[in-house]
Amino acid sequence: MPQNTGKGSSEGSQSRREFLQRIGAVGGVSAVYQAMVTMGLLLPGDAGAIESRQRWQVGASQLAQEDKPLVAVLGGGIAGLCIAYELKKAGFPFFLVEAQGRPGGRSHTVRNGSVISEVGSDQTCLFDAGEELYFNAGPARISHHHSNLLAYCRELEVALEPFVNDNRAAYIHSASAFAGQPKPAKQVIASMRGAIAELLAKAINAGALDTDIGFGERAAVLQVLRDYGDLSLSYQYNGSTRAGIAPGTGGLSPGAAEPALDWHEIFNHPDIPFIANFVEGYNQSATMLQPRGGMDRIAYALANQVQESAYYGVEVTAIRRTASGVRIEGRTPEVSGAAEADYAIVTIPPSVRRNIPNDFSSAARSAIGAVQYANPTKIAFQSDRFWEREDEIYGGISWTDPDILQMWYPSGGLGQAQGILVGSYLFGGSNASQFTNLTPQARIDLALNAGAEIHPSLAAHASRGISIAWSNVPYTLGGWAISSPSSILQAPDGPFLFAGDHLTYLRGWQEGAVVSGLNALANLTELIA
Amino acid sequence: MPQNTGKGSSEGSQSRREFLQRIGAVGGVSAVYQAMVTMGLLLPGDAGAIESRQRWQVGASQLAQEDKPLVAVLGGGIAGLCIAYELKKAGFPFFLVEAQGRPGGRSHTVRNGSVISEVGSDQTCLFDAGEELYFNAGPARISHHHSNLLAYCRELEVALEPFVNDNRAAYIHSASAFAGQPKPAKQVIASMRGAIAELLAKAINAGALDTDIGFGERAAVLQVLRDYGDLSLSYQYNGSTRAGIAPGTGGLSPGAAEPALDWHEIFNHPDIPFIANFVEGYNQSATMLQPRGGMDRIAYALANQVQESAYYGVEVTAIRRTASGVRIEGRTPEVSGAAEADYAIVTIPPSVRRNIPNDFSSAARSAIGAVQYANPTKIAFQSDRFWEREDEIYGGISWTDPDILQMWYPSGGLGQAQGILVGSYLFGGSNASQFTNLTPQARIDLALNAGAEIHPSLAAHASRGISIAWSNVPYTLGGWAISSPSSILQAPDGPFLFAGDHLTYLRGWQEGAVVSGLNALANLTELIA
């Protein structure tokens, strides 16, 4: 018998499932949980999801085939796709309905010939065809601790590569700092560290912290601060090679440290000190990952597993409760129809779901109505990779003032001739509203104009701009929830279960969609039991 | 005429060279330099190398074909290969002699079937065959500002990908810290930032820095420190989600911050505070890169360009001066012989070069004799990627006590079943000497035993260990120079020119080899002129 390589062999899953069923018949859920730990079937990461996965897998393994209900999965984004995939692996009858003609929902990767449809405009992507010439219009990075999503990538052999989130050669720019000159992040960060270490060393040497730092450890603390800030022997920050080296030095001669930036200018700026800390965040710190070739590789890998039970291009027009379950009404451009099921797991975003006639409870309807949304926007261009050749920028993010806020350089295809540059990414708010209200051409003009503050030659290189304003996209109508997840919607509502990243504290992350999907599946098994 | 795609078209180079020759004939070097800037032929990076490249390209472009001398290139590491490639592009007659049977020198990537030969031992690599199952026994990362090396990667279409140097999920471990428990780097770094920000805020609030921080900016500075350290409203560091979230939280419920580590324990440790700053360094900060599939992709790409003029497996036995140039004596296992040339560019490492009979000047001989070497060591294992599944570590480096110092996780092939783990990397010093003196099996035992302090299950996963101690490798006899570059060897010595990373301040980096090679070529053109 071949060794189980961990490559998602259904053979291995089947025998494990049988084994767990036998254990469960004797020792119940806790015995099964212990067995799963021993067998290495549980993943690290968010404990809530481990528990959900355990409840789902144990519950499903204890159901006889004839007791498995028919489940309707509404929505074919990451939540709906992973739910459908789990249902299939567990042998449940199910069908998935998705309004758009493709899987993935907001996990939309745009390439040559892709169309971005917004209310009032359609844009066709004119990038050249090419493995690395893609634009992740929705989610574009995965944290290393998004373990449930990454487990699907492993299981379905979606190739992963590092996503460069922290690039010290990328720029920090503001019209109101450094005379409007973009500075490599390494200069700003080295100056902040230098100033903080210098000020603290000064206070310590003046005896201001003697109650915190014993006389015996003062020398050690000062030594640590000197290295932390790259300070001089007299504990001053006079610049550092960490900030880069001066032109005309290095190589055959020693590199001369870039001088310090004025820390007052940094610390008094409304944005820059916070920008410099961004990559320290829980969901933003290294290692970040991406699928090679585009984020939608994950959605398609899941979709390929469930394609015989998935219906694309079918808009749900009503979600009804029946005496014994649910009735889903839907339509294509040509026909209308309905299908019945025992349960429905609804992953259609609340922004859209609230406008579909339904038989949810009034508490659920009210919770769905209360979800508030961010309105993020992005724009991307094809360009020769001048940022690599001329600026030594390989992946990562430059930051500027809020009109375009960020430019993202591709982490894939490094060294190739052409690449896709994200010319702006706005998380939401008033600048995003303004961007949303522009025509596609006006967005291009804005991004090229503002981007020239960072890269003066931008417009000479970048072309074929294509943009998205998520609040304008039908079947999505927003980027991600900004209100807290509803505990009402985390629980079943009769035959209805809900899923989507908006039900987690990982809002806007695909991992949140997976975690919410596992929760819905866990709840489903308890509805049945 | 097709557009020049920047993909190293020799057609483009030829017409540019002719154009520059015409300009040079009229305006001399400075006119050519300006033209090159305008044409975008100069790269950013170390200005010294830009100047060398310019001197070489302009000088070479101004030579008539019949004036180009025959050049012997001794050594087929990165320095020798890039020199040979430049000579070829410029139409010079040349030959390259390399003692080993492969190009690359220290840039040696070990795969299934590769042999690591040391004085007294040969190890054959037993890794499975596979694109990602390689061990970079020598250099293993490239800084984003190693622009001259990266330019060759672009020109020769060597696929590049991010190298994860800074992974906040990798561990920092010491027997003398945290009760010997490995801690994710994010916990250590968040605690250091928190402690530094908390102490400084306290000093500021006590008025200890009023001469540095004006009353008007105090609030702004405190606000910056709160975000810098993720402090509480009362400016205390009580842990942070930046350090990770507590087990059992996150996902469906809010993530609870990991508590603070005792900063006294960190600051009083002899190594940990410095380890945490490592990736701030000029040559270590993001973005770092690697060729996809192994570092030797660069060496082979260069070697493929010059294969008709390269002789492998030929050991140089004497480097002689003749009336009109040089005579290179050499031997294979079968035969001995000699070849004459007008000039020799000697890239054989000083550690080896000083033992070859030669006619260098006494000043050069003395400089070569004075070069001191580091004795780094590495060991690698094949393993299933348990660190990804169980520890959420994707690439990067864990640090531990000096017996093995570092473990490196692969940055390529993320999510695959198997990977190559570097079980130890010692830069040099007494621990490296001890490691060097062990048998291959004893090195394996040491690395598995010490590595278990970080990954208790290491020995159950890792196998097929293979190690290298660079001071023991024939034709290399060391890792990199630790003494300062010799200005004597940066200049020509009669018909001899020298190259190698040891002649730069980028010792141990392939970029140093390239920079030194461009310097030798620049000097060559001036010898001829």
C-alpha cells in the first residue's frame, strides 16, 4: 500500500474517517478529538477553527450515509467553495449556486481578457497574456498563520510563494515630509529606531530611569540600545548603513552611512510613523504568501473539486423556508427556477443578501441589515519593471498621501521584463469614495498623476490601467465588513446557516471565509444530530 | 525592427556599442558616460561599480578588434564567469580555466547525486531528485541592491524569487532564555519594541527629555511611541497581537494578545537583542532574493555563455610572466600543459592562489599572503515540511545558541511535501572549527541533537544530512575574507589583474565578485590604452 504523502489522497481520508467513526462509536467526541490530535489531523492556528473543524469532521464521520441531508450552498466565493469541498469529502449531497460566471467572488484575479463589471461600467483587461501578468483585484496576500486556508493550498497542491509585504527599498512619500521627496523605507525606519534609541539612552544616562533599570544592568541596556538604533559610541544616531549607503561609496571602498532624517519631521507627521509600523501587525508580519500565478488559483482549485455540483451564472432571487427545509429560487438570463434542500448555507455577502427576498428570522434579518461595509478601490497597470531596474524595488509596497495611498510591486516574476503594478490601493473612506465616483479613465489619470510623485517616469512606463471600486461591483457591493461579527449569524437560523469572512474577526481575509465555513459546517452536524 | 525587450539581445548591444564608439571618437569618455546615462545603460547600486562598468564598456567600445588582447581568466567562480562573459560580449579573445569540474566555485548548489569533497571526506547527496530539493552550500541570498549581479540575472533570464530572510514566525531560542523554550521572533521583537517605547514614554512623561522634545510636540511623540510599541493608554506594554494571539482565541472571537516577555531577560542576554536586529543590516534587509531552483542557476547561466572558451577540471600549477604577457601552466589528472596570453585575470581565491608558484610582484604576493579567512560551515537535511504545517514557518531563519546558531527553512516550494532544511549555518569561529573537525556523521548527530531544542521532532523528520566546512574544501580553503580588501590587489600587477569578492567590502557576497570583476576589466582597458 503506498505511503500517504499528505497530498490529499481520498483513500487516506476514507480510512481515517472509518477509523474515527469506530472510535466515536465507543468514546464519543472527546475520544475522537484526542485521536485526531494523535494522528496529526488537526492544524495549528486559530483554536476556534480547530474546534469547528473537529466538530465538523467528527460529526460528519458519525453520520450514516442515509442520514446525510441535502445542502444548498449559496455563493461561490471562498466560504461557499470550501463548504462545498468539505461536503463533498464527507459524502454529503449538495449543490452550489453562484451568481457570477466564475468561482471566487471577491477573490478575483484579472488577466488578459478579464472583465471588471461595475454598476455603470465594464472594463476589459488589456494586459498581455502571461503567467505573471495578473492583478489580484480582491485579496492579494495570505498570512503565515492563515492555517486553514493554507491547508487547502497544500491539500490541492496550489503552488505558493512569498508575498513581499515589507520591502525596505520601497518608498515612503508625503507632500508634507522630506520636501516632498520619496524616501526608501529603510531610511525612515532606521531614523525612527535611531531617534528612539538615542533619546532613551540619553534619559538612562541622565539617571531618569534608575527605578526601572538597575545599576547592574545599565551597561547591558545601553549596549542593546546602541545596536538597536545603530548609535555612535556616544549614543547618538548619526545615520547608518541600515538606511543605505551614500552614492559613490561601497564596493571597492567602504560604504558611507546615509545620514539621519530629522526625527521631528517624522514624528510630527500624521501618517508616516504609523506607516512604518504597518508590517508589525498580526495579519501583516512576515512571512506573507501568495499563490503563484494569481490568488484565484485557490478558488479554482476548490471549484475543480466540486464542479459537478456547482451552478454558475445563477442569481438567487429568493431564499424560502419550507415545511421540511428550504427552497432556493433563482434565475439565469434565460430561465427561472427553484430547488429544494434540507438546509441552506448562505455565503452571499450581507450587502447583497439583505436585498434578496427571504424567510430568515427577524433577528437574522436585522443582523444582516446592520453589517457595515468598507468601500476599497484598486487600480493596476502593465509596465516594464522599471522599479526593479531603477529603484531596486522587488515586491512590496510604497506609501504616499491618501489620494492613492499605496503602490504595490509584484512579488512574482522578479526580473522579468513586464509586470503588473498596483497603482493605488485605498482601504476605504472618503478618498475611496471619490475614486469610486470617477470614470475608469479619470481613475487612470489620477493614479498616474499622483504616482508620479513617487516615480516621476510612471506615465511613460505604465499603461492599460484597469480599476475596481468594490462598492460598485454587483453581487458584492462592498469590500469587507467593518462592523463586528454578529453572534446571531454565527448560529443557525432554523434550516439556514450563514458563512463569510464578515462573521469572523478576520474580516476581509480569505482565512475568515474558511473559518466561518467550518463553523457553519460544525453547526450543521449539530442540527442533524 | 522588433522592440528591444531588455532581454539581453545581442543585436541591441551591438548597435549600442557602435553608437558609443562613434560618440567616444568625438567626445571622449565623459561624452560616452553621459550618453550611457541617457540611454539607461547604467545601473543604480554601488557607484564604484557603475564607474568600473563605465570605464570597461567605454574602454572596450573604443578598441579596434585587432587591438583586443588575449586574456586568460583563472577561476570559474562568479568573478571569473562574469569577467569571461563581459570579455565575450566585448569581442575579446579569452580562455577560462577552472580546477573543478563545474562552474560556480563557492556558489555550489547541492542536489541528488552532487558530491561535496573535503580534505579527507567525500559526501554524495542522497536527497530525492526535485526542482526544489537543493542546498545552497555557499551563498544563498542576494540583496536587492546587489544590482550588478541582478542585472546579469535579468540579462540571462535567471528566474528570481523572494528569499525570506525575516520571518517573524521563526524561532529565537537559547538555553539561557525563556526557560529554554523557543519563542517566535514576533514575540521577542514585539517585547523589545514595547519595552523601549514604554521606557522612553515614561522618561518623557517625567520630563526627563524636555530639552529634546518641546512641549508642543510631546503629545505627538507619545502618540508615535504608543503605536511604535503597541502600548496601552497609560503607555505600558502589556503584550500585543503583534506577538501573536493566545491559543483558543481569534477567528470567531477576538484574538487575545500574547503577553509580554520579560524585557530584562531579553536585554541581559548576550545574543538575543542583537539577533533581533540582524535583518535591519544593509545587506540583510528586505527584499532579499534567490534564483528559483538554486543559486548555481546564475553560475550556469553565465557559464553557458562562455562554454566554448572554458576549461573545467584544469588545475593551475603556475602563473608566469613572459616577455610579452603571461604563461599559465596547468594539469588535468591525465596531462600537463601551458597556455600563453597577453594578460591574466586571476580570480583563484587568495587562500589557494598563494600556494601556486607565480611571478606576482612581492607586494602582491605579500598582500595575497595576508588575506585572512572565515571558516563557515553548513549542514542540510531533506525532510517533510513539518515546520510549515506545525509551526507556520514559511522560509526564514531560526536562531539558537552558537553550537548550530541557525536553521534555515526553504523560501521556495512553499506548501510542497518535501523540502531541504539547513540544519546549521555557522559563520566561522570556534564553533565552526569544532564542526569542521567532526566526521560527516558526527556533524549530522550534532545538528539533529541541537536542533531538537527548537524542533523536538526534528530527528523523526530530517534525514540524508550532508554538510560542508569551507576551510576544508580544496580549491577554496575558506569561506570569505575577513581582512580588509587590499588596494594593492585592486590595481594591476604588470600583466596580472586580480578579482574576487575579497577585493571589495562585499566580502562573501556574489555581488562583491561581480564588482571586483568589473574593476579588473576597467583596469584592463587602461592597461591596453
